[in-house]
Amino acid sequence: MGVRMGKTIHLIKLSVGTEDVADLADWHKDRRSQGPDGLPRHVTRMWPKREGEVLNGGSIYWVIKGMVLCRQRIHRLDEVRGGDGILRCAIVLDPELVRVEPAMKRPFQGWRYLPPEDAPRDLARARKGEEALPPQLSAALAEIGVR
């Protein structure tokens, strides 16, 4: 893979019904969440207008119970037709969930663009194996600016 030029933009999305990062990982291992190639994907109605920037190293940041907790690199965007005949966008994801520094995020609908400068930083490798803090404690720490 060559050097990518140009801007990068990320997406941010609520992971509705997910309890924690492990729950999201379990869902992505389920065949129902995978495309024909076995990679996890998220199907959405809207196609990103900034496709080139999303595919230039972008990730999808997952909000779980009001906190941004992890991200997945976006491999590509596939066109898929739903059972209702409507074309949709399948955001095809890397299977690896990368834990990020917890950050509070209010609820919103659909996905949104997330500029790289606003994205939470990846957790240090040494912290990735640590057990996650309870959501209330993570929220309280993020609220006072402790990471």
C-alpha cells in the first residue's frame, strides 16, 4: 500500500444496544454483521459525501453508553441492496477494535464526521490489556478532564 495523500476524516456512530467494547467485538464476530468476505460491516442509509477523506485512513469511532470507547479502521464502502430494494452503504471495517481514551458524547442520530483533531487518542499499548473502568467512573473522569 502506497503513501496516501490528502485529508483524512473519521466517522463517529452510536453503538446502540451495546454494553461495552467486548459486546461490540462479539457482535462483529457474528455472521449477521459480516459481509461476504467475513469482514465486519455497518450498513447505513447515507453514503458519505466525503468518501475520499474517509477512505484516506479514516476510522469509525464507536460511542457506547454515552462514551467514545473504541474505533475501527474503515477498509472500504460497499453498495448493498436491502430486502426492501433500497441501495445502502456498507462501511466495511477492520476486525480489530482499537481502544481509545474515553470521551463523553451526547446522543445523536446516524453517523457524523469527526475531524482527526477532535478524535480521542488511542490508549497506550500498555493500557490496552487493562480491564475497562465502569461506565459511570469513565464518564465522571472524562467530565473533569482526566484521561
